[in-house]
Amino acid sequence: MRAIIMAGGKGTRLRPYTTLIPKPLVPLGGKYSILEIVIMQLVRFGFTHITLAVNHLSNLIMAYFGDGSRFGVKLDYSLEEGELGTIGPLTLIDDLPDNFLVMNGDILCNLDYRSFYDAHVHAGSLISVSAYRRQVKIDFGVLRYNDAGHLCEFQEKPAFDFDVSMGIYGINRSVVKALPRGIPYGFDNLMMDGLANGQNIDIRPFSGYWLDIGRPDDYEYADENFTELSARLGID
């Protein structure tokens, strides 16, 4: 089984932690880097070949992980010369299998990657998206009014639930083959173009633990609570 991990971002939202090191190498609990945890989880779920799509400070990532032998997995790299978004880097990989897993390199979750991949393959899906229910709280009083400017409804600091993409996808090679090589293309483009073209995109809800370490607050929480999180993530 093959997994592609997007690890080429600059991690600007996570500064100052990413000033000198790439986001995937930011340490947690003084023990593992974020990307190290993701790789160990993928290996545990049976993935045998992992490709890291790298760009920013790629030399540090490549020096740290090497060929993957210490993790018991085949590990190679796809180097972007420019910023290609979250899907564009896939067009540079020439040996993609029929189906493969794609994920961001800054995610902590206890998703069963093998079951997600198998469901994607067995359903014959072109694109599968792992989704998580996230609550968004509004810190203001929300006003709703009619065309005459008269108040119709008021909510004090309401909360709304949304199903959001977890940054984990199952993709069929035919999807990538249809894209121009080396052109910036993001997950948002993939979704919007898929809808416009009437393409079936399968959503697979997940209700376990998920944390996107994209902001300093999220990183600090994960770092300070690493002992608890490592048990959830199945990491020793």
C-alpha cells in the first residue's frame, strides 16, 4: 500500500516554531516529530511505501528520515521546485499505483488508515475524503434582519457544526493523470472542479480523535499533553 504525505509547506501559521525547522519536524513531547508519528502510524496499518512531497527546507527532512529503513518502510521523496498546492505535487510522481492514500503531514488522529484505504478501493471510488464534525463558536451576538432593516432573530454567541475535511484522502490514479503536470492545484480546486464536472466524491465520516497542528495554540496543546495523546494515537 502506498501513501503520499504532503510535507512541503512553509508552516507560516506555526511561527515562530517553524522559523528554523520545517513544520513536519517540529517536536512533540520532546520525543517525536509530527511527521515521525504519522509515518509510524502508517507503517503500523500496513503501508509499505511512503513518498514525502517536499519543498521548504527539504534537505533537513530528507536527512532526518533517510530511506525509511529505521521505520521498516520504503521511503522516497518528490521534490517541488515551486509551490504546487496540496494536490499539484502528485502530478510529479510517475510511479503512482492505481489507488493510494494522500494526507497532510501535520495531522494527529487515530483514524484506521488501512480501513479507510480499503473502503476507498472496495467501493471503486475515484476520490474519498475523510470528514470530521467540527464545532465553530461565534464570539459575537449574531443579528438577522429583513429587507426593511427590522430585527428578525438574535443569537448570543452561537455555535455551528460543520463537516470538515481532515486532510486525508483516497485517490485513484486516473484523477491525477487528468491534471496538468507541475501546475499549482489545491484540494479546494479538486473539490470545486469535481462538483462542476459531476464527479462522484465519496465522503467518509470519522468520529475519533483528530487535531490539525496548524496554529501555535494547537501545537502547544499537543506538546503539553503528549503523554495523553500518544496513548490515543497508539504511539509508545
